Amino acid sequence: FGTFHVALLAICGWANASDAVEILCVSFLLPTARCDLHLSTADMGWLTASIFLGMMIGGYVWGVLADLKGRQRILVFSLAVNGVFGAVSSLASNYWQFLLLRFISGVGVGGSIPVIFSYFSEFQPRNKRGCMVSALATFWMAGNILAAGLAWLVIPRTSLSFQLGSLHFQSWRLFVMLCSIPSLSSALIYAVGMPESPKYLMQ
């Protein structure tokens, strides 16, 4: 147990925080996006639920694939799905596009959350595993704080709005785009710098 495990905690923690950011971002943007996307109360409820519906499906699909194809590879793909579709949703011109893209982003989140914990715990020595997994879980709260801070900094700033073709790119859209950066950066880190889980390699 040493420097590698501390670095692994930071990397897996960043990925865990990225999932929290992606889940929370819709809740922060709804009051502003409501007018832009002409949302009813029911529409806002479905938007909030869509990511969790995606997570239910993603958890089963990515979990099976992680056992078959490896934890590291599935983390790259699930985090990339989360980040890419989260970012693209900032360009949605109507409610149905936004709903579909957030749902697909949720499928990615549903894969990365359980696989991150499996991947991380399989590197830990038995006598440290409990406290290290608990430490990893605290990064979820860090993600909540990051999402709230980004919302506070970006969404009220109407001066950040600009015209992108026929789309008026308002500050809430920029907020959605920024919220995808943690997932995309995590996918890149896992793709270029992280080894496969030793338990998977021994199977």
C-alpha cells in the first residue's frame, strides 16, 4: 500500500465526482431552461427522472460487460458515453432531443458508478479496503459541491449567452457543456494511463 493507491483514489474519486455532477446538473438548470425549451411541470419531472431510468438500464448492461471485457475498458466507454451525450445535450433545440440525450447520458452514469467501485476495490489490500472505499465515496459529495459551484458561477451570467447558428446558446447550455468535462477527462485518463483490474486479469 502506497503512492499508487493514493493516486488511484484521486483518479477514481474524480470519476465518481463526475457522475455526481452529471446527475445533479439537470436539477440546477431547469428553472432557466424551462422557458427556453417550453417545459411543463410534467416535462421537468421526466427530465429529472430520465437520467435515473438510464442508470437502471446502464447498471445491468455495463456490469455484465465489465465482467466479460474488463473493468478498465468499460470505464472508458461508460464515462465517454456519459460525457459525450451530456455535452451534446447542450445543443438540443427542443424538449424531446434533450430528454433522449440525458437518458443516454444516464446509461453511461449507470455503468461507471458500480464499475468504479469494483475496479477500485480490486486494487486494495484486504486490511485497507473498507476505509479506502469509504474515502472514494466521499468524492460524490465533492461532485455535488462542484456542480453547485458551477451553477452559481455560470447560470446567472446572461452575458455568457451567444448565438450559435439558429440556436441561442444561453448560459444554462454552457453549464451543461462544462458539466461534461469531468466525465470526458476521466475517460481520457482511464484510456491512456490506467491498468486493468488485477482480479479481472487473473480470471
